[in-house]
Amino acid sequence: MIIGFLLAAYSVVGNDVIQTLGTFLASNSRRPWWALWLFAGLILSVVMLYGWWAHNGDVSYGRLANIPLPGQLSWWHILPPLVLLAVTSYGVPVSTTFMVLSVFSSRQVIGEMVLKSVLGYGVAFIVAMAIYWAIARRFENRNHPEYENINPNFWMAAQWCATGFLWSQWLIQDFANIFVYLPRQLSLAQILGALGFLLILLAVIFRMRGGKIQEIVENKANTENLRSATLIDLTYGVVLYFFTAINPIPMSTTWTFVGILAGREYAISLLLKNRKISQTHNMVFGDLARVNLGLAISIVLAFIIRSLG
């Protein structure tokens, strides 16, 4: 149980955190890593401890209510985080929700997770494309006279607020993936121990400036720009909040993240002609293929583990 939690925490943080904080790291690359870590660590601590207190020891905010902990965990239950660690080392942005939770979930719950995640991708794509269709010429075009006409202090404060909001919404969604190996009600000692471990993992990620997964963010257009990073984070956070309010069924934040970047890239490419549309097609469908690969691997793993059990 403890080994499963440690592996799940390490793999989920390594894969998913950069999908949430990647633009924050890219646009604050000149700031010391520990300052960024303190900011993210404070929000992590508040969201985690509040969830534990408000839900009677259930830090997942009720997202594990329909996914009970098996009476006995076997060695094959730790296969998902091990596979996730392997694919993360190659920079593949797979869905940790499908990878980790599918082996504990019924077919009905898996179906609901897939449906909600696909809807998340679609909504994120449409919202991001609509927003950037309206603002791309002014905010993303380096040749536009107003491109550099920004208040850096305002946009710096706005980006940190948007990142904090997004980070909190991501945590509420993905705590289920991290804590699925632990009892649904945790003691104070258990929650403090888990919090300390997560803060250490977060420090390692920030010290490495994101690692391989960060490349998924940095190869997108203009993500290092402060204003662009703010808009990406705010859009992502609002979409996650919308789906959090619908129901407590877990969903893939990875699919939402990829959907936002896809909608943004299409809007920028079509309006600004900064790259051939065929290049945008290749980038978007490449990212989508990788998250679908993660879904396929998750389903196969779930089938194998149930066969072993």
C-alpha cells in the first residue's frame, strides 16, 4: 500500500505537474526555482489539508467514492505507476487518470471517466480556439503595434493568480490518482507524511525545470510569453473548474491540457500564418496520439491485472 502510494505520487507528479505548471516555469525561467516551488507548495498544502478536513479524511474530494480500495493489494497493482514512470521518461504526456485508476475501477466507472475526459478535450479545444481567435492578432502577433504594449507588473500578478487557481483545480482532480492506493480516510499523521513527500517531489521537479514533459509546452507557440502563459493557465483552470462542478467522477486533466493547446495552436496558425497548417495538424494529432496511446495501455493493463487477480 505504501509502495503503491509512493510510486503513484512520483509518477503522477512527474507526468502531470508540468502540464499544469509548465507555462508558469517557461515564463518565469529567470526566477530562482525555490521561489516558484514555495508558491506552488503553499497552494498544494492548503488544498490538500482543506480537502482532508472538509471531507472527513478523504483528500480526494470525494473522487474515490466509487473506486473502493481492494481488500488486498498484490504486486501487480503497482504495475500502472511503474509503466507511467517508463513512458514519462520519454516525455510522453499520457493520462494518469486512465493509467492508475482504471485497474481499480469497474467498467461503468471507466466508461464515465473516458466520456468525461473526451468531453473535457472537446470543450477545452472549442473554448481555447474561440478565445485565441478573438485575441491572437493582438496578443500573439509580434509585429502588432500593441504586442509589447503591456503592463509587466499587472501581467506578472495576473499570471501568478491564474497559475494558483489552475494549480488548485488540478490538485482537486488529480489527488484521486495519487491517493488511490491509500485508505479513503487518512489520519493526521498520514496526511502530514504524504504532504511532506509530495513537497519533496515538487521541489525535485522545479529544480529540474520540468524535465522531458516540459518540452511539450515549450515547443508550442509563444508559451514563454507572460501574457500568453497567463491566458493558457486561466483557460485551463476555468475548464477544470467547470468539470469539477458537474460531478465528482475523475477525469483526465491531460486530455483537457492537450485540448487547450490544440485549440490555441489552430487559432494562431490560421490567423497569423506563423506555420503551415499541415505542421499544426502534425503537432496536434501527435499529442492526441500519445494520450490515446496512454488510454490503450491503461485498458490493457487493467485487463491483465484483473486476469491475474
